[in-house]
Amino acid sequence: MKINDAKVATIDEVKAKVASTTTAVVTEYRGLTVAEISTIRRQLRTLGADYKVFKNTLVRRAVEGTDAEPMTAFLEGPTAIAFVEGDVSAVAKALRDLAKSSPKLVLKGGVMDGRALNAKDLAALADLPPREVLLAQFAGALASPLRTMASLLKAVPQNFAYGLSALLDSKGGAVATPEASQDESAAETPAGVEEAADAASDDAATDVAEVAAEDATAEVVAEAETTETSEDAASEPAE
């Protein structure tokens, strides 16, 4: 079927709108005046939606093979479509409120991200909190575990200090000083932890040095004994 330039322009317009947004709401405007439709269009425009009357046959042709094709199920009767680029829930709520004040406006369905939306889906979208509230709730949900993590990280040095103190006690304990007995809280601070770790490191280094010295002494003695045995064997007359 040959179509004129005006129809081609309408098809191209719908294709452009489908390409620029993933959501569209299909309504029936039977009985509404041009002035009432213009009022709806102005109100939705403030929410980031373009509301316009289209012929069903041209819309079907325009959305064929696209993600918006599921909305063709709602293209019956006088149709006006809101292509949404802003807050979908805000647009759905505005259309619901307009339909309550003007029963001639009927929300039939739509499409979002390639999925068909029926009237019940649109009602659920209309009941969602505003986008700002959702973002605030999401930010709060993210902040809660971060605060918990910060508390846990703050507790790590203290818990490490307690564990290190228990380890030192099990090994015989550290030598207490008057300053340590006067201020026990110092052992709970990161500085106290660092001092205790340094002391433990020094003790470990001392132990390693002692073992190394013993091993070196043993090697020297063994070498001396071997040399002495060799000299004795060389000095003995051959039979």
C-alpha cells in the first residue's frame, strides 16, 4: 500500500521516539477535547514525556521489529501515546491522577525495555515513590554496610591487641613497667600494639641469633675434630 509524505513523516517520528526512549504508555482519549489533550500534553512534558495522538496503523508500522513492538497489543480505538524519557513512575502517576479527574482518559498499557506493560503494571509504577526518594533509600542502604565495615575496621587494632596480650601471657608474659601498670589503656591503642609487636620481633630475632650461633659453633667443632683426626692419621707410621 502506497502511503503519502505525511504518513511517512509520522512513521519516521514514531521511529525516532522509539529510538530515543525505552518506555511508552498507551492511552485512549475517546471523548476528550483538543484543549483537554493539550493540557495533558503540557503537564506530561514537565515530567519528561511527549504525549501525542497517533494513528494505530502508522504506529504498528513504525514499531515493527523494534523493542517497542509489544505495545501494539494496546493499539485499539483512539490512541494517544506518551513516550517517556524522564521518571516513568512520575508519568504513570500523573496519568493515573488525570484519568481519575477525567474518566474519558483510559490507561491501556505500554512497553518498557521491550516488555509489555498492562494496566496493573502501570498502576504499580504509579505507586512507586518519587525518583529522589528511591535514590535516597538506595544511598541509605549502601551507607549502612559501609558504616558497619568502618566499625569493624576500627575494632581490628583493639582485638589484635587483646589477642597479642593473651599470646604473650601464654608465653610467660612480658616484663611489666610502672608506666604500663599506670595506664593499661595504652595496650589497647595502635601505638601499644606496635610496641608489643616490636618486642615480640626482638625476642624472635634473639632466638634466631642464638640458634644460628649454636649451629656455627657446632660446625667449627666438627671441622676441628675432622682436621685433628686427619693429622693423627698422617703422623702414624705405615706398617
